[in-house]
Amino acid sequence: MSDARPDSPSFSSGSRLRSFQEVGLYRVNNILLVSTLYDSFILAEDGRLSEVMLTEFLDLDLHHTPRLTRVSTGAEALALAGDESRYNLVITSPHVGDMSAEELAQEVVKAGLKTPVIGLAYDMRDLDSFAPASAVSTINKVFVWQGDVRILLAIVKYVEDRMNVAHDTGELGVQAIIVIENSRRYYSSFLPVIYTELVRHTQNLLPDGMNRADKLMRIQARPKILLCTSYEEAWDFFERYQSDVLGVISDVAFPKGGMIDSEAGFEFAERVRAFQSDVPIMLQSGSGSSDHVLRAKAANVSYVRKESPFLLNNLREFMTEGFGFGDFIFRRPDGSIVSVAKDLRQLETQLREAPAESVAFHGARNHFSRWLKARTEFDLAHFLRPRKLSDYETVEGLRDVLVQAIHDYNEQRHRGIVADFAHDHFDPLRTFGRIGAGSLGGKGRGLAFANALLADESLESRFPGIRISVPPSVVLATEVFDQFLEANELRDFAIECDDDDALVERFRSAGFPATIQQQLADLAQLMNYPLAVRSSSLLEDSPYQPFAGVYETVMLPNDEPDRVRRLLDAVKAVYLSMYRQSSKQYLDASPYRLEEEKMAVIIQKLTGVRHANRFYPDIAGVARSHNFYPIAPIVAEDGIAAVALGFGATVVDGDACFRFSPAHPQQVVQFSSVDDMLRNSQRSFYALQLGQRETLETDSSRTELQ
């Protein structure tokens, strides 16, 4: 046993997103519904089946909604089903006029089609028209309509999960829930509940998503439901995917070896626990036997009577508590609550503070890894899962590993990602975020690209001990600029106005939309360090049309009492700079038109260190990969760097600075004598004055020191 910290895990947000772009490749896009007009009317309650289904899917925030086509006869269905590229699911009533549902399914198979055929009974008596559940049938599964239109959601997701499980769970580690129930009535009742809870759980995870791509990934990576009707079918799934089984919901009595076994559920639970001791299991029984209750308690599995009026509520509670679908609740061994964590950042914080007995309680039961799996944080969950309390001499050893792993995961998953700004999830020390839709602008795109390149872990290994990063930044995208101009009726005025003073007056009196103002207030609260508010227009950093120095950059000490107002004024100053006469004249000399230009704004941590009442970096500068004037032993390919004390304006403005080749850092390249060096050495530098300021300087907030 050892408390030594293991090697830091490697979590790549980019590879994670690339992997999960392949999740759920099989989708039900078009459904062929074979039913009488009366049956389809019953299903949709008012005859508008497609509208009802669309509404249900949208209410659950499912972005993918299948289309429905209804036909009345088997012959019509076979004629349309022949186009497999169009229809990928057939749902049929028990009788469709010219043939039975079983005959229709057989004809689909004879035609060489791989389209799944699902039977749908409209009342319990219709079930007699289908082959018994235990019989061999070409119908994939039979469901029964019980007045809940969500049965369509359950059917669609049942088919998609079956078709995708081998790839999504077998190869990518998406979690699976095994459901064992041979009663068509019962699984038709609770399967829609399970899927609805899964979707709602996924919706609760969306605020954790870093950006739209990450949020869509979380939707796609929800747990699969594997509905089984026999012991053998369920065990086959468990054997194949046991490391990714999130939990089991099972009947007590169901077929085993071709016969109904009244103890099959307990036997399955015991066998599962022999392989995975911490898998949550719920057993359901229609008998209500006291022996079942005692046996379930002894086996540490949840138990509920099928005839209970609270069956569905108990099922929801079990999924929330057992599968980790809710918040992570830190408890003591006696069950008392210590604290609650709603997301990964809170989990890290609470782990540092939780009593040792609580950490030991959850660690011994793999609660942390289970909760992470339910939240689609598979990489972190798989890293933590093998680490047991018994591997460490003290609970503190386990705590240190858990905290460090979560911290590293949080940091690495944000690298290279442009995250949507959210007050609860923004990390002011390492996040690159955005507010609003639209473009990031030329400079913003360049920084985002550099941020993505720096996420490559091989770069860190090449320069051990050195952290290369883009400073924490948030970009107000061009949509915010458009909203600001439109809300204040500024666009036409700013284009036509040729008086800079009038422009300043109008822009200063203009206000931001309430939502943007609140987000900027939240941002100011989080970014409590000096800031650079930088322009990032569509045309900036263009390959063939330089815009350096054309638009404004405002530096803020960010230590004034009214920091929010200062930040808002700085953003307006950057917007205003696009319409100043000097900017218009520069654009007039280019092939571009002012009407085509838009402005994004970068709010970025200012790099530097505080020295008394001034703030500046020790070194700033520019490096080039090619040196056009090399002096031996330096060659052109060695490159050249120009650096200076303080902010980089010294270098950019062409003032005296220090030049050297990175390949020969000890070689002073520019002068041949000491006198020349002294005469041409840096004698002043730029710094930011700290302390309360009376006014905001919109032309430059830097202080030059002699």
C-alpha cells in the first residue's frame, strides 16, 4: 500500500469529442406505421400522429425527430419498405387487412430487408393476436399502447439502442442499463418512464457542457437501455459489456432455460454481483412475497412490488440515487448528509472538505466513478474505478488522488476548447470562452487556434517545466456587437457621422441588452485581475490586409469600485474605434467596405506582475522563425526574437529593445561594441498604473516610465 500519487492521467478533450462524434450512428429517421385509420387515431388521440410525436420529442429536447408515414395494408407497407435507405423502422398493428403482423414481418425477411419490425397492440386483447413472448417470431418486439404517446419514444430508442450498442458501448464505453422483463404490459408501461428519465437526466447535464459540440455529445452518449426477456439474453449482454453496465432493473420471475423460473431475478443479481460487486440492481415482483423482501435486503438490492401504486415513482428514485443521475450527495456511513455537489468543480471542492469517513464510505463503494459515468465523464471514471480504499495506507491518500485526478481532468478538458461562458462553470484561471453567437473575429480566431494547438500534450513534453498557454480570455462575438448597435440605433449614425466627439457622446450614453450586461457583470466578478479589452474585427489579422493598430485596445487595472461600468465602457470604446475617422480612412484605402466590417471584443487577462503600484510583464516581445540578416554563426533558419521589459509596445513601436537568436541566446547580434550596446539599450518601458482612476483613457491605458 502506498499514498504516493500515481502518474497524472491524460485526458484529451479533442479526442473525446472526436470519438463521440461517432456515437449513435444508426438513427431512426423514417417510420412506416402500418395500421388502420382508427388505430392511428387512437394512438394520436386526435388523428395528428406526426404532430403529437414531434411535440413529445421537442418537449424532451430531442434534436432528432423521426418522420411518420402511415399505410393501411401490408402490401402498401412492403412496397414502401423496399427502399431501406428511406424507411428504417416498421411499426405494425396486429391486423392490417390483407395479412397479420407476423406475416408482414415474414415477408419483410423474405424480401431480404433488414428493417426492424415492431408490433404495437392497442389493448390487452390485441396481444393474443401476436405470437407469445416466449415463441420464436420474426417480429423484433411487441409493445402495447396504454394511453401514453411516449411509447413511440420508447420504441424508437429501443431500436436505436439495439443497433448501436455493439459500437457505442463495446468500443466507446457508453454506459448500458440492462432491463429484464418478459411481460409486454409492464415493459410497455415503464420503458417510456425510463427513457424520459434518461432524457431529463441528460438535459440536467447540458449546463456542464463546454460548448454546443460538448452538449450534443452528452445527449448522444446517454446510457443505452437493453431490454431483455430471458435470463440467457440478459447474461449475454452482461458478459459482453460488464465493465460498462451502469445498473440492472429486473423482474424476479422470467424465462430461464426456456421455462419460467420464479427465482431467476435473484439468481441473475447474485451472478452479476460475483463479477461486479457495486452494480446497482432493482428487482420487481408481482407476488409481494415477504421472502422476496428479506432476500432482497440480504442481497443489498432494491425491491419493489409491481402492483404498488408507487412503482413508477420508485423506479425514478432508484435511477436517480442508484445510477447517479442526481447531484452527488456526500454522506456519512449512518446516511446523514454532509454536502452536495452539482458538478465536477463542486465535487473537487467538496472532496477537499468532506470528512474522512464520508470519503471512505463513497470510495469503498465506487460511488465516485459511477456518478461520473452517469454524467458521461467516462475517461475520468475509468481512471478512478480501479483505485480502491484498500490500496492506500490512509483515507487522505485516496482523497489526494481523487482531488488531483478531478483537478487535472477539469483543466485538460478545457484546453483547446472555446467554451460557452457560464458563471457557474467558468474558470478564470484557464478558460477560453465566448459570449454570444457569430464570429470571434480575426484576432479571436487566431487566439482560439493557438489555444487548440497548445492543447497538444506533446508540446509540454518537449519543454518540461514550462507552461505555454493563451491567457484566460472571453470573446464577445459579433452577435453582441450587432445587438448593441441595433438596440441603440447606432449603425447608420456611426457610419455617416464624421465627428469623433459626437460618436463618443452617443456611444457613452448607449446601453447593452440586459442579458449581455448581466454576463459581463458575472465576468467582472470572476476575472479579478488586470484586463486587456482588445479589438477583434472580422478583418483583423487578414493575411493580405494588416489592421494592426487601427482599432482600440483598452487596458484596465480592474481594481476600481465600479469595475463593471469600467468594463462596459471599455467594450464600448473598442466598438467606437471602428467608426473613428482614422479607421474609416484606413478602410477607404482598402478593398473592404465599412458596412461589411463587424467587431468582436476579446476580454483577456493581462500578463504581468504587480510591482508596487505598477503592473507589467518582466519580458514581452516578438519572435520570428526566419532571420533575414543573420550574423555568423547564426543562420537564417535559427530565427530572431526581440524582447523588452514591460509591455510589448516597446517592441511593436520600434523602440530600443534586445534582439537575440533562440538557437544562440548568448550571442548578442545587433552591435559590435559595448558603447553601441549602451547607447541603443532600452531606457524606458510601458506599465499599467494601478489604483483608483478618475477617468478611463480610451486611447491608451498604459503608463510610460522614464
